[in-house]
Amino acid sequence: MHPRPKIMLMAAALGAVGLAAGACGGGAVNDTSGAAAGGSGLTRNCPDNGTTGLTDTTIKLGLSQPLSGPYVSVGGQLYGMQAYFGYINSQGGIKGPDGKRRKVELVYKDDAYTATKAKANVDQLINRDKVFALLGQFGTAGNLAARPVIAQQCVPSLFATTGAPELANPKYPWAIAGSISYMVEGRILGKYVRDTTPNATVAVLEQDDDLGKAYRQGFDQAIAGSGVKVVKTETFEASDPDVKNQITTLAATKADLYFNISSGLTGLQALNHVHESGWKPQVIQVSQLPTPLLNKLQPGAGDKLILGTTGQDFTNPEVVRNSAEYQLYLQWLRRTPGADKIDPISASLGWTQGRLFDWTVQHAKSMDRAGVMESARNLDYTGPTFTLPGIKIRTTPGDPHLLEGLRFHRFDRGKGHLVPFGEVIDIDGQVKYEAVTG
């Protein structure tokens, strides 16, 4: 068992906060009144004019993500991004506010889901490769570790692959998350538990980092004052080879609900061990476990688990048939070298991130880093999307959370896909920055 720590933030995050506070005046600031007013007021005193990585015909982007190690399964994101840029480059490139079309050059590096490596990669991408912006940076720890470099150089880090609440910190305006806030998702899941099983006992498996703490903080806020009781929490490190001991301890509680705050292969492991233990709780799963992975569970494991999602389920053939955007994506993914080795659903996020970057540049007021960052912080996206109908894709300087809605689904093992229930829960514009304190 790993006891729940009482530290406020993991070491990487603390290091990022401490270093970024001393960055250039345009990077990290203490006065956020400008952001709340609509113009960020956060682009002053940057080290250059913000056109590094731009020519009249090209724009260079950077990406650091796991292409090896325990989280290699998320590497498909790269292929989806390459597919989108192949598509848009075939049309002459992305049209900027200056009327010029620029083809995208994507420079990518493997960080093996290691925060120190992610920080080193970002440093190289910015200072050696001279990218204009970062797109889709993966993981909470990596994003926070790299934040000092991003802040110091005033480089946009757009639509990061994380729901870390800290990426909405108004002191650090040069990064924006592309996923629903883990804390918001945890709060919505907790409210569902409180409303549907008001006297339930809950056993929790929690990843021992900011991701796990953010989910847990939101969940605990939602169940506070109710009859819902967390009877046991077990934690694990992302690098742990197995979580069987933790699940054995949780199963002994015979709790009504099991809250699985784990992702990737660890998430699968946990659900398989729950099934093997003979414990039969209702499983509440965070959205970090996509359907293609759920379909790899042992027979009987994970059936009828409940999770909230923001995106459409493309394991459902009917959903695939009805999405012109997904058909376009598949067409270009098939043309992308190496993409035949990855699952198309896992790569679709990269396509979405490319599409959002395209929109952001088109709607910028100036073709420089400041203009693109301002556009990302004032986004109202209405183009083609893989998100569920009814979920807005929108930001404001005072609320930079890109997604603030989800819909509940049950996993049907027989059908191999998610079955929606209830209505979309969208709290767009109601979320304010809140630090993780667990």
C-alpha cells in the first residue's frame, strides 16, 4: 500500500512553479487583471517578436510525448496529428490572419512519459529546433515540468493532452489544456454517485500524482455532506508494475462502489484484478481508459462500468458511419506512414488537435505567438468535431478550460462499445481555476 501523501504538489510541479515565477515579464505574471479583462496583458517583455518558427510558407510545431515505455499506447496521437497536417498541407497549408498559407512542419520527440525528459525535449524544441509553438504536449507531470521553459520564451503550448487544473493557472498564460479538467470530471462523477447512491460505500484506487489528486479533490468536494463514504484508498505510482496488492486490499472492504482513478495498462490491470477477486462493486471509471483498451479486458471484467466521456465512441459502427469528419480522418490516416500499426481511435486525438490549431491560427488577429495565444484563449470553435453533440469547445481569458461537459456511458462488453444514458452535463463558463491541494 502507498499511503496518500499530504504534500501539495509533486516535485516536478513545485519546480515548475518556482522557476516560472522568475521568468520573463511576458511569461509568468502576478497581475492577472489583464486576462480577466479580455486582452491577456501577458505578452509584454517577451524575448523576441514572436515569429520564430515562421516563414512566409511554413510554420514549425513541436511535440513531446511517450513513444516508448509504459504509455507507448498513447503514441497514436502523433499519427493523427501527422494525418491532419498531411490533409491541410495538401490544400496549401493553414491560412493565417496575414492572408498567407503556411504548410506545417512537425518536429516530435519521445519522452517515455518521464517529466525530466519531457522538459529536456521542450527545451530542445524551443531553443534548438526553433519551433513556433508546441501542440498536444502529453501528460500532467511533463507539462508542468516544461512550464518554466515555455513561460520564459513566451511560446504557446496549445491543447495539451492533459486535464491538469494547473494548466488553467492565470499566472501562466502560455499553456492551455485540451482535455476536460480532472477536477471537474471528478466533481461530476461524485455528484452522480451522491445523487444515485446517496449512502454508498466507496473504495478508491488513486494514481499518486497530480492527476489522481485532482480527480479525488473534485470527487470529495461533490460527496461532502452526503451519506457517501470513502472507506478505503489505495495509491500507486505510474511506474508500478502491478496493482494487485492494492486491489486485494480494496476488495476486502466489500464496498458498494469502486472508483478507478487509473489509466492505460494499469487501468486494465486494476479492473481485471477486481474481477478475479470476486468483488462485484459498481465500477466508476475516469475517462482515461478508452474503449479500445476496455475491449482488451478479461471476459466478465469491466462490464457495465460507468464513465463520463466528452467524445463520440468510434468503436460503435453506427457512429463511424454517421461522422463525415471521422471518414475524412480515416482517409488521411491511411496515407500516413506507420499509422497502419496503431489503433485509429487512439490516434484521433491528434487529428482534433491539428484541427483546433488550424482554427486558432485562422482566427488570430496577428500572425505571431502572441496573436495565436490570444486566439486560443478566446476560442469559440464551431467546426467539425469528434466531441459529443451539446458539448461546447470554448475558452475565455478568465476560463481557459477548453471542455467543460460530458455524458455518462455504460460499457457493454457484449456490444464492445459504450452505451450513453442521461443528458449531456455541460458547465461551460462556470469553472474557475482551483489549485490541487491533496
